[in-house]
Amino acid sequence: KAGVTQTPRYLIKTRGQQVTLSCSPISGHRSVSWYQQTPGQGLQFLFEYFSETQRNKGNFPGRFSGRQFSNSRSEMNVSTLELGDSALYLCASSRTTGGRADEQYFGPGTRLTVT
Amino acid sequence: AQTVTQSQPEMSVQEAETVTLSCTYDTSENNYYLFWYKQPPSRQMILVIRQEAYKQQNATENRFSVNFQKAAKSFSLKISDSQLGDTAMYFCAFMTATASNFGNEKLTFGTGTRLTIIP
């Protein structure tokens, strides 16, 4: 079974631009979560999607948004990029059978550099 | 809000030795899950071990075991017979569990412990 895939793996953008990152979950997984990893703030939860609905959102500004498609693939978008948005963005998927927390499987991440 | 604290930013140990990584957490919840994740250099994060708070028995996975002290809100990871491949960042993480667990697929991570296994 293929793992979680994220594209692109590396991205360089300039301040003020916007960016879209993509995540394909493991086949059969319906929940997709996004995390931001930086040396200063560590791993922080961005949001989680299930059946095309955002169920949970972290404490990030509205410039960070996401969506999920009917095939469970997810995208996240960051508008008006700031230097502080430079980070490794991780996507994780899980089966979410309900009533029990399933393991989250992480992708390799997208390394975003904002100049 | 839950918090997870890892007080050891870095540790190193000789190959084949045993090492224990510390993690404490704070929550008002009674039902939750605790995890240890491993992130090798430039590689994907993978789950090492998980513990359900309602289970008193400590989880074990081969050379990895935990010491879960619910009253003390402590969740340490012991790695026995350490190997060079264990070199990685280790993150302790917390997830709330409700009756349905609906909408709670959110992991709260500690700041991590960088573990180096010395040959």
C-alpha cells in the first residue's frame, strides 16, 4: 500500500505570493491533518479534514486555508506569504473509524522557503 | 488546552545501551491517547508506540516500551539495546479521545528530544 504523498517536496516563494500544497492520503484513509514544523515553534496543528469537511482548526491566521476532495486528497493554501511561513509542512492521514483514535501516518513533508 | 513537555532537548547513548526519554503532559481530560513518534534526519515521521489512557498496562513494541504514570501525567519511552538506526528526533504527542472521537484527530506535540546513538 502506498504511503502518504506530498507534492511538491520543496518550494521557494517570495513574500506576498501564495502557495498551494497537496497531500494524497493512504488509500482508504478519510481523515487528513496538516501540521507546520519550524525550529522555533515545533510541530503545530493547522487543521483536519474528514469527508470534505474541516472538523478541527489550529490557531493560525486566516491566510492558511485548506480543502479536501471527494477522493480524500487534500490541499492547503497559504496566501500573502510571510518570511515566518518558512517551514516544513506535514500531512498525515488516518482511517478514523470512529470511537477510537487511529494512527496518523505522516508524509515526507513539503519544505517551503519564503524569501 | 493540553500541553506536552519534553525536558531533554538532546541525549546521546552508546550503541547497545538502554536510554529513557521523558515526557510529561497536562490535561483535564480523562480519556486520551499518548504517542511517541520518531523523525530520523531528513526522513518521515513514524509512530513508535501508542498508549491508551484507560489501559493500565504499559505498551511495548519490541525494543521500545513506555512507563505510563497517569496520576503523575508522565509518559516516558525506554529504548533497549539501542541501535544506530534509532538516531532521530523523538516526539511525545497527545490526542484527546471522546466517546465518538469525532473531530479530535489533532495531535499536540512536545518540543522533541534529539537522540544520538554513538557507535
